[in-house]
Amino acid sequence: MTPVSLKARTGVPAGWRRAGPLGFRHPVPTPVAAFTLLEVLIAMSIFFMAVFGLLALTSQNLRLARALQQQNAVDLGSLPAELSLSNILQEGFLSGDFGDLHPGYTWAADVYTASTNGLFEVDFSIVDENARPPAINTLNILLWRPASPVSAPMGAR
């Protein structure tokens, strides 16, 4: 048996409907592959979250780079780092300046016993005397130095 085309069998070309009541022939709608509105919205929201995340990361990196470029800024962590090198700590008040490294900046440290087991609390403050009004940065740390002489803690006095 020889294959016969749709047009030969029905007289209507492939993809066309038979004549309607008015005798018109129109093409058969074929389903089109497309994304739904919900899929597009989900894809756009994921895309914009990624873009805004990258923008926030870039902004933060630029701010940190700008802060690193400031030559006059004193690192508040340098004082505790220097104090932590010692194994012995005594109660009292320490102060000084940064010399030519950071002119106009002074520092102070108040060391006192926090507990009877060798736990000390140290309050650091750095004052920028060039700023108007003078800017004060503070830091509070705990250091455990069991070999240090211990007196009664501040709260016990």
C-alpha cells in the first residue's frame, strides 16, 4: 500500500482545518514552547539577588580598601597585641603616645584584676587630639596571666 498524503485523502493541506460553516479554512494552532510568567519572575528574582549581592560585596571591598589607604589611622588592636606579649601583668594605669608614627594620637590603658585566678581586664583608649572635638576609641579585653601577682578583684573591694 502506498502512503497517501493528508491533502490527497481529505483535500485539506497538512496543518489546515476543514472548512467551517462559512467555508473558510484556517490553520490549526500548534502549541508553542514558552516560559510561564511565574518561571520568568523566579528567574529574574534569582538574577537580581545575585547582582545585588555582588554589588554589596563590591561596595564593602571598596570601603575596606579606602580605610586601608588612610595613613593616619591607628590600629586599636596594636596596643593589646603588644601587651599580650608579656606573661606578667600588674594592676595600674599605662599611657603614652605613638611618636612620629602617628603624631597627635595618645593612648591610655587601665589594668585591673577581674578575678582572683589571674584574669585581668584592660581598658584601652586612643585619643585623636587633632580632631575637633577629640575623637576617642575604646577597647576592653580580658587577659589571663596566672603568673601575675593578684589582688582582690574590683567588684570585691
